Amino acid sequence: MLKVQINSFGYKNRAILKDIAFDVAPGEHVALMGESGSGKSTLLKIIYGLLHVEEGSVFWGKKEALGPNFNLVPGEPYMKYLAQDFDLMPFISVEENIGQFLSVFERETHEERINELLELIEMMPYAKTKVKFLSGGQQQRVALARVLAQEPEVLLLDEPFGHIDNFKRSSLRRNLFLYLKKQGITVLTASHDPSDVLPFAERTLILENGTIIANENTKDLYNNPPNYYTASLFGQVNQVPMKLLKSYSEIDKSVLVYPHEFKFSDSSGLQVEVRQSFFSGGHYLNEGTAIDGTIIFFNSEKKQEEGTTIFLNVSLKTINKRLQVGQKTNS
Ligand SMILES: Nc1ncnc2c1ncn2[C@@H]1O[C@H](COP(=O)(O)OP(=O)(O)OP(=O)(O)O)[C@@H](O)[C@H]1O
């Protein structure tokens, strides 16, 4: 079990993290989400031992991960951290960069292991290429293979696909996360991208202004977000005043609704005037205005013409579910 407790941490007296406490079970994949500047990288750097915390501790089982004031070379052998800036050797080849970290006691299997990792990162054709000739995305993939070569028990990933184009990103992310699961590696991934999180992380932590405001099963968190901030990290979301939804007109509250949760109705429900319709691949994302001026985003199969009036419904099940979460978090 990875056990993290940080009472407070700041850079030059500016508080960044406070009252952080969470566990990650062995083999579990936990995501860390939060807006830019909320402290995700700082938290990963503390866990790895790059930053010193006065009040707090990080344990992996019974072993305490010590900070830079105790370790001459920061970091613990059982844990690896893939930073946003990858620390590669530019003048040697891709395979040499990966091979550097394989155990000297397993020389006979080196080639096999390098090939396995090159295949995982889809870089086989670049095995002999010097790293300095690679693009940013390719370098990020090599950096990933390098940390995996070190066979960590715990892997900390900071925006692991930030430099990688969409073309490679989907398959790489699937291959990597399935590989990590198969190897039983404990993973903590900081990411802005819900596609890194929703299909792969069993649990998600939400960081807001340096505090963890949610720590839940990822699917439950998506379906029952405790607040607008959490839901909006997963994508576009609406905060719809209940009075706009006819059957709830007495209730003076808002309810969170994702754009795909609206259904079209012929003549009743939330009345919206279409402003813009954005082609989004498999659907259109539309922006409209409700009668009180609230901006509403909703999906449709077809393009909606500007100025058209349409009526939207939200299922009672969704409304009731979201109201209950709201009550829980307000109390
Ligand atoms: N070395 C540093 N010295 C001083 N302040 C720093 C340092 N590193 C980060 N900060 C500040 O700490 C806060 C948290 O930064 P951090 O990089 O942890 O956020 P983040 O959530 O990872 O952001 P992003 O998603 O943009 O990477 C920010 O306000 C940042 O400006």
C-alpha cells in the first residue's frame, strides 16, 4: 500500500498543498485530476522524493520514502517518476537509452526486453536512432520505456501523453495501461485528459487549490460529480437552474447535466434557442440560451440551425441522482 500524508507544503512560504491524505493499493491505478496549477506535479514530486516536506510522510508498505534531505540521489529504487520534462541522453540511441537501466545481472535477456519495450511504445523502427533526432512525442515514449525498464513497483506519471499526437496516443495509452495492469504495477497518473482517466483508472482523486476534494471510484465520480469543478474536469457540463425544469420549478437549486444527457422533446421541457452548432465527429455540440439567459450545451445527431427554438428533457433518474449528491456535499 502506498500511503501519502502531507499536512502542508509550500514554495517559499506560498502554500500549495494542504491536508493531503490518501492510499493506493498494490496494483491499483489511481488518477489525479485538477486544473492547471492545482498542485498535481508538486504532489507527485513530493511522493517521489524530489521535494522535502516538513510535516508529512510517504510510505510504501513499511518502507518510508525519504525526501531530498535524506537521499543523496533523490528517489527510491522501487518507485519511478515520469516527469513532464524527460531526462534522456541525447547522443546515444533509443535502444541504448532504454538498455542503460536494465539489470547487469540479466545481460542475456537484454535484447529481448529492449524489443518488448520498443514494441510497447511503438518505436521499433527507431531503435538505432540517436535521441536528439526524435520529436518531442517520440522522446516522451522513450522516457516511458526507460522508466519501465527499471521495473518499478510504483509508477508516478505526470501527463504521460502530453507530447504525443492523437494518432499514436490512443493505442499507446491502451497498450501501456494494460501492460501496467498485467505487471501489477501500482500507478498514480496526473492528467488533464479524461480519456487517460475514465477507461483506465479505478479511482480518481480531484485536487482543487492544493486540497483533495474527492477520492472515489472513477465511474461513480463521473456519474455523480460532487460539484461543477469536478464534472468540468471530465468535459463540458451544464449547471442548470432547477426552476428551468418545469416539474421542479419550486426548487431553488441547480443540477449538473452533461451535454449528452439531454433528450429532445417536441414541445415541453427546457426551452432553448440555438446559438451555435459545433461538429464534433460522431455528434454536434450545440450552444443555446435558456429563457433566463443561462447558456446550455447539448448534443445532437444533426446540426442545429441558429435561432431555432428547441425543447430539452433530462431524465428524472439523472435529476434525482444529481440532487442527492448535491445534498450530500452541501451537508
Ligand atoms: N519550483 C517552484 N517554485 C515556486 N512555485 C512553484 C514551483 N513549481 C510549481 N510552483 C507553483 O505551484 C503551483 C502548483 O504547481 P504544479 O506544477 O504542482 O501544478 P499542476 O497542477 O501540476 O499544474 P499543470 O497541470 O499546469 O502541470 C503553481 O501555482 C506553480 O506556479
